[in-house]
Amino acid sequence: MTVLGIARMGQPVLTQRAEDVEDVTDPSIQTLIDDMIETMWDAGGVGLAAPQVHVLKRIFVCRVPESRRHEGEEPLEGVQVLVNPVLRPVGEAIAMRPEGCLSIPGLRGWVPRYVQISYEGMDRTGQRVSGVAGGFHANVMQHEADHLDGILYPMRMPDLSLLGFEEEAERFLTAEAVAERLAR
């Protein structure tokens, strides 16, 4: 496996729509998936989409560390691979969630995301998969699916004053401070 270079905000590949994967079992796709997983682990991320490694294919990988799982959230064992994903909101509930991105290192911002989503697509073997995700898992999946459509999280932010460097965001952009700013 190879650690791939991660595209950073400003590179055109991050603002383009990715293409469907025609044959998941193609050896080049399998190698790409392995390399994406290795790259995600190496970078300390919880998700990675193919456009982030300069490949315009509709693939993302994600994981939910035990420490990030919300109460009542279904466990996600290992790394989830989703090819040609389709995500849909379950209900209308939206919550503001803090996000970072391997393509925007050092920054964090608060983004509105659906609290629960349904998803479908293929796993790395080409088998159809579907399910419902909530909490952090739903957030990561929505973030990665946005990458497949050329959307970076700041483009979803209703207020750019909710974007800051990680150290400052941890101190000043707390959930309470965000709620107060949005109430103004």
C-alpha cells in the first residue's frame, strides 16, 4: 500500500464532480481503495474521498473511532468503504457540527448536517450495501459525499465567523458560543 498525496483547498480536483465507478473489482480500483485507507490512517483522519487523493471517482472510506461514537449510535467496526454512494436525509432534523478536513489542514468550522441519513452503494467487493447512520457516522458520511460533488465544508457554512484555526476554535468556537452567534 502507498500513502497518497492529499489535495489541499485551492486545487481544482476538489471542486469537480467525481465519476461513477464502473467496475469495483478492477485491480486499479482495489489498489486505490487500499491506498486511500492507508492514507487516511497515516494522516490521522476519519474519512477520505477519492478526489482528495486526486482521483475523480465516487469512492470514500470512513471510520468512527470509539471516542467519537455518540450514545446509542451503532458501532462501525473497522473502515467502511462506500462506492457510488447515495445519501438521503432521514427526517428533517439538522444539527450544527464541528468539522475539519484533511484538505483544509489546521482549520475547523461549524456546519449544518442532517442528524440521521440513509445510505446505499457498493462495498469494495461490489456487493450492494445500505443502512442508516446517525451522529458522528452520519456527519462523516455527509462530509465525504460532499467531496464527491466538489463541495468543501466551508461552502456549507452559514456563517464564516464559525471558521477558525483548530487551537482557537477549541477555545472560542464551543457549541454554546456557536448557538449564541447563530441566535443573533
